[in-house]
Amino acid sequence: MTARRRLLTALPLAAAALGLSRARAAEAPKPAPAAKAEPKNEPRAEPKAERFPGDPPEHKVVYQLNRVEADYIEAILNSVGAMLGKYQDNVAIAVVVFGPGIHLLAKRPKRPVPAALRERVVSQARDYGVTFVACGNTMKTLGWSAEDIVAVAKVEEVGAAALMEYQEQGYAYVAW
């Protein structure tokens, strides 16, 4: 569990304490609200449901990453970062990596992958809970085992099957 998620898990206690103080405030007499003219024939906006730590995210996205060019990988990792910035803890993100892209997840890549991009993978997984999935078939073709892949990545037997299963779980599919 990331430090950020641990903090969010601890927030219900603070919310409960805040709820008690709100209850006391609710007992105090309140001035009558000023009459407001409502526009006719316009629907009212529904109040947004509150999310609490541990609630499942409302948004889910899975990325396909299957090339090794640095600008391609950077574009995907930038998109992952933008999604985290926009939705924060309200998004589940998975990146399924196969084909030449697998070198991004290698401890010792056989093709050139900038170290900064490999470090971003570790950071996004460790600090923000992004799931990186390595294709077992691609690894088998290269003669690799799970020990050849960074610890933050998980290995699935078939990368394409992992993409399909994420979509079956309601993840939006993004491919470059």
C-alpha cells in the first residue's frame, strides 16, 4: 500500500470527528435562506456522491504499450501522469507491455530504453498504484523469467488476454 493510500485509509477517523462537529453545528439555529428564483425547465444538477478512502475508483483505463521508441513510451507515461493528475485516487490504471515494449520493464533491457523512463515506471507503480503487466509470451520468446523484470511489474501469461480481461472488467482501452 502506498504512503498516499495509507493516508487516505486513515481519513475516515478524521471524517467521523468532522461529522460530529457538523452534527453540533446542525443543532444551532440557522438563518432562513434567501429566496432564489430557479430557472424554469432546467434540470437541477445532482449532487456528486462523496467518495471515501477504500472506495473503488469510478474511472478505469488500460494502456497498450508494445513499442520501444523513447518518444512513444514517453507519450504513454505522460498520459498516465495526466490521468493521475486529473482523477488522482479516483482512477485505476494498468499498462500492458508486450512485444519490443517489454524492454521498458526489464532489469537489463536488451534494447535501448532511457533510464529516466524506466525510473518513471517504478515511480508510477510505487507511488500511485499504476499496474504494469509484462507479457509472459514475449518474455518466453526472449528467454526471460520473472527475475528479469522489475519488481513493480506483474507477469501475465498472455499480454493480449490481459488487455481483454481488463476491458471485460470495465477498463477503457487506450492504444497509440
